[in-house]
Amino acid sequence: MKQKLLFTLFSVFSCFSLFAQVEKLTVATNWLEDNKHELNIQEHHTFEMLFSRAGLAGETFRFYQMMNGVQVFDAEVTVHVSNRNTVTYYASTYKDSIQTINTTPSITETEAFNIALNNLNVEVSSIIQQERALFLINQNNETALAYRVFVQAYSKSGGWEVMVDAQTGAILSSKDIAIYYHGDKDKDKKKQANKQNKSVSFMATGSAMIYDTDPLTATSSAFGGQFVDGNDATNAALDAARTAVTLLDIELVGGQYRLRGPFTEIAELTSPNKGLFIQSTNNFEFNRQEDGFEAVNVYYHTDKSMRYINNDLGIALAPPQNGGVIRFDPHGASGADNSFYTSGTLNFGEGCVDDAEDADVILHELGHGLHDWITNGGLSQVDGLSEGSGDYWANSYKRSLGLWSVSDAARNFVFGWDGHNPCWNGRTTVYTGQYPTNLTGQIHTDGQMWATTLMEIWEDIGRNKTDRAFLEGLGMTNSGTNQENAAIAVRQAAIDMGTAGGYTCADIQAITDRFTAQGYNMPPYTCNLSVDEFAANTISIFPNPTNGIITLKNIKQEHNAIVFNMLGQKVKNQTVNITSNTMDVSNLVTGTYFIKFSDVDTVLKFIKE
Ligand SMILES: [Zn+2]
């Protein structure tokens, strides 16, 4: 949403006042204006607010640095406005050294795209997804106009970013920006990709056998004996370690069942091509030596985690790519003993223990995705922040199952089946390194500090409150955020959710104490949590975007809900309450809408597709 548009709306709505949205944007815009000096912003530099996310802790606005309508790559001031309409957190990757240059390119976007494909040695027919856009970047202390081309291709594992000089056509850089779960890969940066229209289908229920989270955790066993990889062979013990589960909302078309649902779907993204496991029965029972096993394992765990986030935590979150549905390749990454996340896709390798046999790997990769989507592509790997976030997401789930006792070392293992064995060491959430003294510069190693501290907080205040603060806090950060500033954001999210989110002063103190003990320098905070008057602000819409029925979450009383279009015209009017909390918007034309509720200062935005 562009800032100018919202200001226009403000005048249209002046008699109603579009409270939440406009007031918060005004607060954020005024704050940026007032803090230009502190942020060292040059007079001739400009910003556009191109993305905002309203969540349980308030609304976060991303002001992207611009010149003549061209975005400066990876440069933004991120401003968080609480439910009390005050700025409680900000983060800046503003680039003060950007010079004023000619922003009219000499080559076309298509020419740049072809130059990039040639550089990558990728055929058009092999492309899974692509992005291309014009940016300003700093290159060797000079500002350059460049096309950023991102390509994910079946024939070339990873997610490739090529910067092409928009004046000369020269390649400025070319690198794999996919995020791997171990190894030495760099940070990710991504934007929009193609949407995909779904064919008419029915949602069905399936049955399956999966590992929850892995055969050792399910049976309290140690690696060894029958519990070994054995070159992917199964045996009686490994079969018995499976758990029977229900697969929700899988696709049924023409009598064929497919692992495709409202949150996640199987796809063939990189070699090896093991197929999509489309079948005529809804019973997806496989053992670990069958390739369908990994497919079902990923469907089940990604679907379950996304439902938990959206339905249980009340945080609307989905990838911006592929119509909001994750795509996963259970046998990809060219077969490496590694997996990666890139641009809304999860890609699992098969070396040693198949990666998708261990929910820790699945949830770690999903954790990168959550971090990427909730920051609109502003995922940070400073101090291994995203690695630690993925490890936390995996261990938070594993520990919630309660299958290991406190004295079991495996309770703290990340990659407890894929790693912690002769294949590789895996990672842990009882890492003893102190911040910043013991930072090694290796992102996977350093990320363990972050995951470890979050799990300590998890023990103190519980899973749901820690997960909520973790996600809402990450949503306030950007690509320049280090562990310490992420810790401050997570605590601030808990403060901003306040009592409406179930947080107490004791919770905030526990968060402060754990972060401080890890070595993060936490600003002083005197507890003064919001009270129930802000509870109304936690009403949210799901799913968003939508093409049919929307559900209003956290409706606590009866309201008259009025839907307005972008012109401020009333297009729908309905009474909603605790038991009747859905609205059918299928007859509205494609576009952005607002819902205002009687008796509360809340205006929500949604997109009709
Ligand atoms: Zn990773």
C-alpha cells in the first residue's frame, strides 16, 4: 500500500476516521520526519511506505529508500507503532552513501534477464520461478543502476540472484542466495513472484504414517542398533516408530488425491525427480524407504505448523509467492545432504538420513520462510539470526510434544535424527556461548545462542506466548537486525501485546532476565502493560488475501462490521459476534478493502483475489 494513497483515503474518510490504519501510519510518518537527523538521513533522499503489516503487537511500516521511483536495494527504515499508537521500535538499513545518478536504464528488463540466464547457464524451460526489478545499489563505492534477476531453476539447485548493470549490461554479481540449514551459505533477499490459479478441486481428508518428530524422539531411542540410516532401508523398529496421522484438506480432483492444501503443496523443484505421489486412494501410508514417506512428512509438518500459527496463535502469515501456499520438494537440492529455503519454497536433500525424515529439518527450513514472509523479504542473517530462528522453531515444536524428559540430552537436539550421528553433529538449544564475546562469525554456530535463549524463555512463560512474541518481534525487524536488536524487538512485541495477549509483568521480567543473562544489552523497562481496552485491536482476518469466506478472529462481542472499498464506499454491512464470525466476500470484485467495526477503533485491511 502506497503512503500517498492512504493519505487520500484519510480525507475521504474524515467523517468516519480510519482510526487504526491511518493514525498509525501518520504516527510512523511523523516519527520518521522527526528523526531524520538521528538516522543521518540526507536532505535529498526520499522514502516510500510500500509495505505494512498489522499484527497482534500493533503495526509495522516499512519505508523503502527511493530515488526517482527506483528502490535502493535492501534499504529501509522499519517503524513499529504499538496498539497505543506510539513508536516502540525501529530498525534502519538506510544507505546514506547513495549518490544521485541517472535512473533511466539503457537496456530493457528483458535484455537484462537474458544476460542473467546466459550467465547462469539456465534455459527458460527450466525456470521454476523468477523475479526481475530495477534497483539502485552501491558497487565499489559507486552507486549503480542495476536489474536484479532472481531465478530458481530445475536444472540448477538453489536460488540465484544476478545483478546486471542497467546501463552497460555487465554482470555486477551472481550468487546463490538460498538459505541452507548447515554449511556456509549467505543471506537471502527476495520479493514477489508469480501467482498461480488453482483449478477447481475438493478438499479431502487423508491418512498417513509420519515421524513425529523423528524415530528416536517417538520411541525415546538412541541412534544405533536398528535406529540407523542404513542407506534409507527400513526395518521393524523404524516402521514401528511411525505415528498415524490425518492429513487435512488435501486436494481431490477427478478421483486423484494430491498433497496440496490451503497452506502447503508438493512440487517438483529440483532434481532428483521422484514425482508428486498423486494417487487414487486417500491412504498415504509409506515406510521410510519409500519416497512417498518424505512427501507426506513434509506435508503434515508444514501444514500443522502453519495452522498453529494462523489458527492457534492468531497470526496471519503465509508466503507472498504462489498464492500464499508453500511449495516443497521432498527430494530436491540435487540430492545433497543439505536442504534450503528460497522464495517461498522448501527444498530437501537426501544425503545420509533423508532430510525430510526429520521434522527438525522441515521446521528449521519453514522457520526461514516465516522470518522471510513476516519481514517482507527483510530476513537477517546478522549473527546467524535466521539460523537460530529456524532452530528455535524446530525445538519449540519438538519440546511441546513432551516426549523427552528434562534429563534427556536429545530434548535439546536440533536435527536429532538427521544429525547427532556419524553423518554430522547437528545443533543444540543448550549452547553455552555468550553474546557477543563468543560469536564465531559462523552463522549456524552463532544462531544457537539465539535459539538457546528463546528456549529458556519458553520454559519460563510457555510455548504459545514465546512463539507469539518471537514471530511478532521478528515482524518488527529488517535485514540489518542482529541478535541483540531482535531480542529487544521480541520483548517489545510481548510488551505491546500486553495483557490482551496474556502477558504479565512477570513474563516481561523473565524475558528481560534471560536475554540479559545471554549478554544482550536490554534497555531498562518499567512494567506498564496495556489493559483490556486494547484487546479490541487484536481482531484479525483470516485468510488474507481471500477469494471467499473470511473469518474474524478474536471477536469478543457483537459488532456491526462495515466493509468499504478503496473509494470509501460501503459495499457490505453485517452483524458479527462470537459465534457468527465469518463474512462471505466472494461477490466483491478483486481489490483492497477495509472493515470497520462498531464500538472499536479498529479498521482492518484485506485483499480480495
Ligand atoms: Zn538454515
